[in-house]
Amino acid sequence: MLKNKLTKLIAQTDLKISDLQIDQLVAYVELLHKWNKAYNLTSVREPEQMLIKHIMDSLVVSPHLLSVTDINNKFIDVGTGPGLPGIPLAIINPDLEFTLLDSLGKRVRFMTQVKLDLGLKNIIPVQSRVEDFEGEFAGVLSRAFASISDMVNWSRHLVAPNGRFFALKGQLAQEEIEALPDFVKVDSIAPLVVPNLNAERHLVLLKSQ
């Protein structure tokens, strides 16, 4: 049963997640699995693997969001795909607002359905290119960009003064850090421990200078 598996995964972390939130996370995985057959939203096909590679991989970022919530409670997930990491983070942080930005209509339709089915009032699915969208956010998140440089170049206009870029990466190459544009600097690099995931994960926090 997915709920039992997710509960056991969460128990391996310091995260405090309610029973209702666990139910919502499982419902999201079930919707993703259902829609994936027709819409090809993710290459991960098995719901049990989605729990690890999508849900837990997103949730472990949550404690780091608190570093910028004194600015405002608004975050934007650029290139969110089917809503990752934005939807799992929104489920366990109901006081924060997440704009979920993607250029593909089928992904935005899926996220809109998730919002309706799960009753999530703190997500805003938007179909747009990053460069064309306007707003001011405490945190700009990305899990899918090919390079951190692309992420910060395309979304620099979205980060509030003293806000941060949150770049979720697997293995981290020093060349990628050295290639960053002059207008940002690395605030911190935190290794992320994802239960049952046998792969490196890092969160790179950057701020404008």
C-alpha cells in the first residue's frame, strides 16, 4: 500500500507531515500514474518509485525554504513539469504559495486537475515561458533545468531582493559552479539525503550580488 510505504520513507527523515498531507501526497502520485499513461508526464512509471524519486526527492528541500520566508511567502517552481518539486512542497507547507510554471499545456492541465482534486488553494499552475512571466518571489526553485546558469539567467527577474535561487541537482560539477554569471554567488551547497535513493542529491542556494 502506497500510504504505508510513504509513511515509512518519511519516518527516515525529520519531516513532520500530517496524516491528511500523506493522503494528499499519495493521491498526487495516483493521479500522476493515471495521467502518465496518456500524457507521458514522467519517465518514472511505477508509483512506488515515484514516492522515492519524485515525492521524497522534493520534500527533503522543505526545511531550507524557511531561510527566505521572512521576505514573503511566495515561491515559483520554474520548469515544474508535472509539479515537481512544487506540488509536494505545497502540500506540506500550506502557509506558503507556489506558482508552478511550465510551457507545456498538458502539464498545466494536469496540475490544474491536481489542484481541484486535492483542494490545494496554495498552488497556481501557469502556462508560460520563464522569460515572459512577471512576479517577485522569495524563492525561485528548479529541479529540471539542464544547468544552473540557464536557470539564473532566465529567471533572475523573478527573485525578490534578498531572495534566493534554489537549484536541485544530482551530482554537482565544480565546472558548473565556476560557470555561473557574475550577478549571483553561491550562498550554500547542501547535500540532500533522500531515503532509499541510491544517488547523489544537492541543493545549491544562490543569491544575487
